[in-house]
Amino acid sequence: MKIDGFVLLLASDGTFKLDGGAMFGIVPKPVWERYFKPDERNKITLGTNVLVIKNENKVALVDLGIGNKFDKKLEDIYEINRTKTLLQDLSEKGIERGDVTHIFITHGHLDHTGWTTTYNHNELEPTFPNAKYIMQEDTLKEIKEPNQKTKPNYNYLNFQNLDSHIELLNGDEEIFPGVELVKSGGHTKGHQVVIVRVGNKTFIYFGDLIPTSAHIKPAYVMAYDLYPMDTFSKKKEILEKAYEEQWTLFFEHDPVTSTAQLADIESYSLKKISI
Ligand SMILES: [Zn+2]
């Protein structure tokens, strides 16, 4: 969509699979399987929707898909399925690696940071050489100091040789006019969401605060979340505002409904829209 000098669009790194029960936490299976049909291993298919925010002199990407730096075991776990990579999809949309000026990282998990780095002759280097990679200070801490519970969620190859490109934030910050990063916590301590305000319209990219449209209800919190009560209260707070002002909502992991608006705040029903 083009609006007031901005272009907003979604790119994709294909789909992958995660355990349906873990994705829906305390939500009973008969309820969540109405939205996502599990396979024989109880896994569900998720999207990797990357938001592109462009204006006259900036190109920002929000999160970077699942990437290609996996061994056989992880490939079997995640069952990545794609006809093209995020880099190929961006290129088809007219965006080359060198054009990108900003990468906003919602949090460090491997399904959000896949294309941060790529191999060049066996050496890892930043995939987007001219971009600042912006994340919360707490996120970098969580990446660098994992514990037994959090370690499997990271792929350390995604952060090798990246230090000189990383810019850290400590709380909410407007990065350029109209584009704000808001620290939400919840899923991880340093998790942030992205809010774009152009003209009289507001857009929000939730990252893993609300990963799919089926997670819209505040109590539908993933078992992966480290601070579930923070997820619950932050969702409630943001969705009240999003309903009042009819914000456009982006769902990173929804393979079908990537964009919607709230139709009702009591039932949290959505209306699908396209951008
Ligand atoms: Zn995720």
C-alpha cells in the first residue's frame, strides 16, 4: 500500500512448522484446531511475514524470516517449505540487500532472525551491509546469556560477526518520523513491536506478541512466552487503542490472514483486509 510518501508491504520467507499445543498454551486443542489443522505429529504450519517500510530515503525490514543456516536435525523439526527465500522475494519486489537501511528485530528467536547473516566463502557476514540492526538491549542480553529453557530458541550463527551493525535501544523510540519501536516484553523480556503512523492511519506489527490472527484474544498466550501475564496485559492495552482508532494489524506467523482490523472489542472478532 502507498500512503503519504510511505510504501508498506509484506514479504515472505515461506512456511515452517511448530507444535500446535505449544503455540496455543492453555487453549484446548478442540478450540485451536478450528483455526489450524494439525498434522500427524501435532504440528501446525506457520508463516514468516516480514514487513517492509519504505519512504523516499529509507528501507526498513521488520524481522528476517527463518533463513537457511540449519543442520539436518533442525530441518526435520521445522519442515521449512518455500518456493523462494526472503531475499528472492524482496528482490522480486525491487529491494536489493544494499538498499536496506534499517532492520527492526522484534526479538532474537531463530524464526525471526534467519537472514541477519549469510555465508560468503564460509565466513558469516551481515546480509544487509548498509543496515543498522536495531533491537532492545534486553534482547541482546537474552541472546548472549541463554539458559537451558531459552537456548533452543536461538541460532547463534544468526549473530556471528554482526556486532558492529547492531544498535541497541532501552525502551520505546521513534526511529524516523512516523515509525516507532515499542518495547512490549511478554514473549521475551526485550520483545518489541513496531508502530507506523502515516496520515490518519496507524499500523502495528506484533511480532510474537500476537503471532497469528487466532491469537487475538488476550488470554490466548503461547506456551513459549517467558512472561505470559505481561503478554496478556500488553495485548489488552494495545488492542483497546487499536480498536478505537481502527489500526491495521499485521500477524507475522499467520499463513493466511496476515492483515486485519478489529471488528469488535468484546468478542475480539476480526475483519480481514488487504494492504
Ligand atoms: Zn516466532
